[in-house]
Amino acid sequence: MNVMKLQAKSGSTKVIFSDFERFLSTIRGRAKVLLVTDENVLWIYGDKMNDLDMIVIEAGESAKTLRSVERIYEYLLEYSVDRSSMIVGVGGGAVSDVTGFAASTFMRGIPFGFAPTTLLAQVDASIGGKNGVNFRGFKNMIGTVRQPEFCLIDFSFLKTLPSDQLMSGMAEVIKCGVILNNKLFEYLEENHSPILSLDDQSLAYAVSETISAKISVVGKDETDNGERMKLNFGHTVGHAIEKVSGLPHGHSIAIGMVAESRLAARKGFLPIAEVLRIEELLKAIGLPTRSGTSSTDVLEAISKDKKSSGDSINIALPEKIGNGIIYKIKKQELKYAVQEVCK
Ligand code: GLY
């Protein structure tokens, strides 16, 4: 069993690479362990865990509401859950976001952990302590930063993932390569086929390198005021595309990465040859690099983003593959970047 440790100011997380069934057997005897999962995960893995106390929320982003959090609170009250209890979110990013938020606010915080079942959740959503829900159409508008006690990574969950969800998660892996880890990027260029065929060794390398890069960033800047902002590469444009088009998160981020790489090239940071390498890798994974969405609508959505205020915006741009910088740009400059990838 391989373990990595994330040490942040508010707490630490053990990232444990192990087997979900073995993990369940270790929590079975424990008092008041409550699982939070969604309908899809229950459908596939219910037989492994339905002897445990469980609350089931709806599947997907639509579950990221205060109403879901309230339902979890109601259940916690009903089961007399207290600070000696443990809540475990078993599912994708929406499950970890909602579970982490409910656990970190109930009684001002009770212990929680995650067993992420999607690639996106394994490499991003479940690591780093950002928990929260959407509000009035704004993504992750209400939330906390509080670290889970553990995160159980079982690669075998990925074997049941629909291919579009695997690709969506790969966008976050590629992001990490572009902005933090050149070696990972080169590995992905050479090994995208075995990864997509779910070859154990290649998948394990890509996932653990991505997690390790994120652990190191969050360890330096848990609250997203400096280094962690680099993880937002592709997301300024990508979140807006996601909101306007309804494309999956990773697919939108892929297009956002192209727009923001092209902006980096326009500013003279990133050679155009590197932009083309990024686009080639995204295409090789099966991710889109352009969107049929209206650039006017996307720019409007960017201006309403919670991270956006005034005329300027901080954005993560690659200065070369494997190294990102945070740069303040005029919002106006995003117009050209968006127009390069949207209609
Ligand atoms: N998903 C970006 C972050 O955790 O900061």
C-alpha cells in the first residue's frame, strides 16, 4: 500500500493507494461511519457497501446544492452523528464537494474522507480541501477549505468509467503536465494509448504524478492566493464554456487550455510550437480543442465569474510546457483568446 501525505495549514490528508473493498473492511467495525454516495455509484458498487449506513444523493453537478447539504445535515442529526464519527464520500467530484462541505460545517467540522470513483475526482476534486456547492448559477460559490483526513485511490474504479468521463479527467492530468510537470506531459504524449486502454501501469503513473504535483502546490498555498492559482490554467475560459455550452468539465477545460495557451503565445511567453503540442495531445486523448459556442456568451460568462472583478483578471499561463506563471491581464485581452476557440 502506497501512501502520500498532503500537509496544509488547516490539516493533513493521507492519500492512500489501495483497494476499496479492503478499505471497507477496515471501517466496518467502526462506530458511526456514514457513507455519502450517488445513485450511479450505488447502482454499480451498492452490493459492496449496502450493509453500511449510507445517504444517497442524486448523481452529477445538479447535486451540488444547499438542499443536498441540508439533507445530509438532517441525516447526521437523525443518526446522532458527532465529532467522533466519520463521513466518507464515495463518488465523483460532486459527491466529494458536497460531502466535504457538509462535514466541514456540521458541528463546525466533523472528520471526513473520500473514496473518489472518477478520474476527475481522483486527480483533482478530492485532493486539496476545496469543498462546496453551486449557488444561483455560480459554480462553487459557497464553500470551505478543509482537508479530508484521507483519500482512498483505487484505480479499479476507473475500469467502469464511461469513456467521456475518462477523457474529462484526462484534461486535468494534461493541465498538470502543462503547468507543473514537463516529465508528465512528455509521458502523456508517449503513453496516451495505453492510458486510454486502462493499462494499469500507465494509468497509475499518470494519476500518481498528477496527485503528487497537486499535493505539492496545495502544501505551499492551500487558500489559493499564489501557487495554487496555477491549477486554474484553462479554467477561466473553460468554466465559462462549461456554463454556456453544458459540455463536461474536462472537455470545457480542454478548450479553455487551448484558448489560454494561445493567449500565452500572443503575449510572447509560449512558443507556438508548444501550443500545437498541447492541442495535439488533447486531440490524441479525444478531447475537443474548439467549441461551437458563441464567444460573446462565453465572454459574458467570464465577466460574471466569481474570480472576476474590475478590468483585470489573474490568469495562469504556461511560459513553457511544465512551468506556469500567474499573470495579470486586462479582461479585454481574453476576447482574442476566446474568439480563437469559439464562434
Ligand atoms: N481544482 C483546482 C484547485 O483545487 O485548486
